[in-house]
Amino acid sequence: MTHLVRLGSQKCKIRVWRPR
């Protein structure tokens, strides 16, 4: 159950990087 956590963290970072 670590792949899900990594995917979620990356998605959040991408949103912060590209808020639009």
C-alpha cells in the first residue's frame, strides 16, 4: 500500500506546481 500513497503525493505536487 505504498504505490497509492506515492501516486497521491505526486498528484498533489503536480497540482501545486500547475495550479491551473
